[in-house]
Amino acid sequence: MIIEQEEKFKDVLSKIEGKINEQSFFNKFLELYPEAWKKHKIMYSKFNKSKQFGQKIPLPKPEVSLRKEIRVWLQKQ
């Protein structure tokens, strides 16, 4: 899955026009890969529903986790 994500990020980067920042990258990713974004949100929703009552497991919201992945990936470039 990480290799898939890497390829998607490279594709997004090649299609961004103008200044590249986290917000423009995030918006272009959602535009190009709505199915990946949908899967990401569904996994988050399923995980939250599967928690047992009273258990707290910190899990960032989908927007936050994707932005963090983008930020880390952009810093490596």
C-alpha cells in the first residue's frame, strides 16, 4: 500500500500547476483519487465503530492523517 501511495503522490506532484504546498497537493489528490480518499474515510469509520466501549485509541481524522502523509512526503522530496 505504501508503494501505491508513493506512486499516487508522484502522479499528483506532476500534475500540480503553480506553487506546490500542502493545501494544493491535498486538493489535487482529492481531485485525482476520489476512490482512494473514500477508502481512507471508510477505514477510519470502520475502525471507530469497532472500538470497544470505554476503550480510547487515538486515531487522527482522515483529513489530518492524509495531510501528515503529504507533509512528510513533500519534505523528503
